[in-house]
Amino acid sequence: MIQEEIITSYTLESRETLKSFESEWSLTRVKKMTLEEYVSVDNRTTFCYWVETKTRHIGSIKGSTSIKFGIYKPNKNRDINEIERFTHDEEYVWSKRYGNSREEVFRKIKSNIIAIIENTQSGNFRAIDTIDISHMFKWKIAFLYSKENLLPIYKKDVVIYECLRVGINTKNKPFSYLIDSLYTKKPKGQSVFDYMGEVFSRVRYKPNYYLLESNYEQFNGNYKDVLPLMLSGNVISVGFEHDLNLEEYIGDEESLKLELESRNVKQSSKNELLKFIKIRPGDIIGLKKRTNDNKVIVNAYALVLGYDDEVIYSTDKELVHCLKVDFFESDVNKKINVNRAHTMHEIEKEIEIETIFGSYGETEVRNITTNSLGVDYKKERKYEVTTQARTYIVNSIHDKLQNQCSSYLKEKLGNSGVVKLEKDFIDIKVNLTNGKIQLYEVKPYQNPSYCIREALGQLLYYASRTTEQIDLIAIVGPNILDTRAQSYFDYVKRNVNFPFEYISANKEFG
């Protein structure tokens, strides 16, 4: 028995939008389309405006810059420095891989769009993978001409997430295979629009973790540590291919591969750049440098910033390709017994994430949620990873350690003390049955010296204000004291008039 499709109000609205698009932009009209009809400023009838904005609630591609269209007309108040990163004339800006004049560029882009439409209408989705237009833009076009034979989901990581959930093999598979295979898993009787909403309602992102080298090789063969420059600019960076505008290729791995192959870039540099453009807002980066015995010292941790799956890219004369970040901490000096000799590594094994990133490897950074059904889906929630996200992560780690410490103390002290979580000045106060108190301050940082430095002032300030007799002041941090931190701890202990301890959460709480 054929199951009848359930028609929701969101499906009805989406189909009306799709019908309007098809009426406005038939293949016949696309073949006659001029550059001004393709993309312009303050014109809500262009092809690009329809694809990006008027049909937004049936799959958003907003967030990235207009260079995703291949060519665009910038606003008059656009920063000329931003425009200078691309090829341009007095009116239009374009990606130089398409040509040297607006006419040549538009001919190629228009030809590619026609190829997308014709292959979509014939069901040859595999051919779309290699058509040279930005990934999300071309798959949005494909859906709009597919007669609902594709899914309106264009973000590859979302598609992979759902494929893995339903048991589809994703390894080394092109996007056409993934989206086509996922289409077959759509529940019978459910529209592609409602299924899209259901998929997005399930997607929960955990950050990806990367180790990135901060030493740049110089022309004389020596290495320079550029971490101070990264810290001062709040960026992470790679220094390969100075004349390549990497912003054109973010989220478009296939096009970058072709460009790097045409340049005969050596394989190692190619691999690093392809990894670099995979970084997304919310990902966590460890900045490393190698030791003489090929081990790794991690000196900083950073959170990648951005909006709606789009990183904030910039260029720098010395650092070259940069992404905006917020640093959790620097001067970590954490030696890791792993061999990671390449410039960049994606860290995927849980044991390695735990070893390298410690408590930063235990948190979820972002969560995309949408209303799975109904017209409210058009109010698709975006996410923004700002410096507030770093604060949220640090606070989450802190709260977890504080609760673990509270449980540990309750078990350790039994009936000899009352453990209280404090809101002001100090994290945990213990009232002992002998009338004395113990004070505990929790810090979530990987560097024990930094934990001591940040906690000590709060502990001493609280101690100076209380009239109660102090039995102990203690600092709680994730890691055990290393040599440098032990020396710092011993110095403090000799110079305060209270019993003083440092507690490693990893050692004592498991």
C-alpha cells in the first residue's frame, strides 16, 4: 500500500516558493541571462538573489561572502582592501580562476550553471561534483531544478552527520553519492522539506580538534616561531602559497584541489591547505612546536570564531592566511608524547584528544536546532561563535571541576565538615566541625602555573576578609604540577601563613 504524503503548512509554503522560482527562472531564461540579471546590487529580481534570499527557507546558503557566486557587484561602501583580495574592475569583483575580464568570467559561470541544471534534470547528479562553482551554491541550484528529487541540504558536514546516523558509508564518497543515498532514507509520506527540518533538528556538533605548527620555515632553512604574532592578532595561520586567495576556496575543497594541482604545489603543502579550509567556527586548535626528539610542545589553545558555519578569514604579510580565533590560554608549555611532525593534524581519536586538549576536549561548542516541521522553520536559527563562546566553554569546564571537587570533599571529609558551593569570591567553602574553614578555588586551565596565578589572588582576598580561622587554602586545576609549576607552588607555600595545597582533578577525581 502506497503511503500518502503528509502535507504540512511548511511543505505547502515551500512548494509555493519553489513554484515561483521555477516560473521566474526557467532553463530557457537562464540561457538568455545577462550579467546584470545574474547578480547586482539593490535588485531583488536577480538569479543570485532568488537562489540565496528569496528561497532561503528551503535551504540557506547565507553566511559566506558573495564571491560564492563567482562574480558579484559590491556595494559602493565596501572596503576597498577587501575587494583588493580578488580580481576586479571598476564595477565587478570575481574569482580570478574564471578569467581576466567580467565578460569571460560570466560566460564560464553561466555555462557551469546551465550544466548544473541540465545534469540535474537528467538525473546525472554525479556530474555536478566536478562543476566549478562553490559547493553550497551549486547544490542549492541543483535542488531548485530537481523536482524534489534531491534534498534541500547543502552543508556537507550536516549530510555526513545524518548519513552516519542512518548507516551510509561516507568514506571517500562524493557529495552526489551522499545526498542521493540519504534521499532514499527519507521516510515515506514525508516531504523533502519536512525531512530537511528533521535532519537539522538532530544535528549536534562537537568541535573538530586540530594541532597546528607555529614555526614558519624561513628562506635560510631556519624556523621562526610566529605564535607571538598569532596571539597579538587573535588569529591562527598557515604560510603556504602567499599569492593564493584562500578565501575563494573555503568550503570548496574540490576547487582548491584543482587550483593547487594547476600550480604544481608540493603534496605536503597541498595537504595542509586542504586541511586548513576545513576548519569551522567552534573548532578547537592547539598551537604546537616540535622538539628535537620530534615530540610536541603545545603552547596555546584557541577557539575558532565565525558565523553560520563561516570562518573569519584575513591575510597578513608575514602570517599569510589567517582565521580569527579567541585564545583560551597561552604559555601552556605542555609536552605531549606523540609524534606529530606535519604542519597540521586533525586529531580524531578520543584518547589523543584527551591527551592533547585535556578538559577542552570534553565540551560541545555549538548546537544547530531548528523547528523540524511547520512554517517556523523559515526562522532558521543561526549560530554565532564569538568570544562569549570561549567564556561559555571555560565556565562549563570550571563548573564540572567544581562539582567533582565538591563530591570528592564530601566523600573524603564525611561527617567532619560541611561542603558548600559558594557564589561570591570563592568556589568551595568547607565548614569543619572544629570551627575552622577550608577554601578551595577551581581553575580550568591546562597550565598549572596559570591556575595558581589566577586562583591565588581570590583565595588571599577572601582569607583577608574573613574572621574565621583558616585550616587550608587549596587550588584545584586539571593537571598535575610540572617542574615549573612545582617551583612556583613551593615558593608560594613558603611565603603564605596558611596551609596551602594544589589538587590535580585528573589525579584525584579520575
